Amino acid sequence: MRCPSPHPDPKAVKYARNDPITPMRFDNNYYKNVMQMKGLLRLDNALYLDPRTKPYVQRMAKDNSYFFQQFVEGMSILTEHNVLTGNKGEIRKHCEWVN
């Protein structure tokens, strides 16, 4: 495994866009693509095919405001996780190895 370069060459990077229609806008178009079986990953399309998650995909695709609301709630939950500090956590000096 190699660490990512701190100074990547932008010409050497190939991007896989989640959303070819509005790639530079933050919106719910990802979910619209999934409903058309045009997800980036196989897992994306599985969200729409699974009856347990299909209603969520449909709601997110239908209602951009709902998508934004759910995104904010999800990010808020993620930020509530306690970061390890002091001797309980570490910032690696080299990403491949524990200090």
C-alpha cells in the first residue's frame, strides 16, 4: 500500500464522477441516476433494487430539500463521534505504519 502524494499531479488523476449530469453541483441527482440503474458502483444500484432501501432512494431522488435535510443530519451524527486524543489516538507520521 502506498500513501497518497501530498502534491498529486492533476493530469495523472482520473476522476470517476458520481453524477455525470451535474458533477460540480451538490444535489440529489446521484439518487436519480441510481433509479435509472446508472450508479457508479454495483452497490449503488443495489440500494434501489433492495425493497428495504428502495423507498429511501425514491424519496431522496424526488425531493432535493429532503436530501439536504438528511445529509445535514447524517453529517451531524458523524461529527458526534469522539476523536481519540492524547495518548489514546495518534496522527501517523507515515500513513503506512503505526508510529
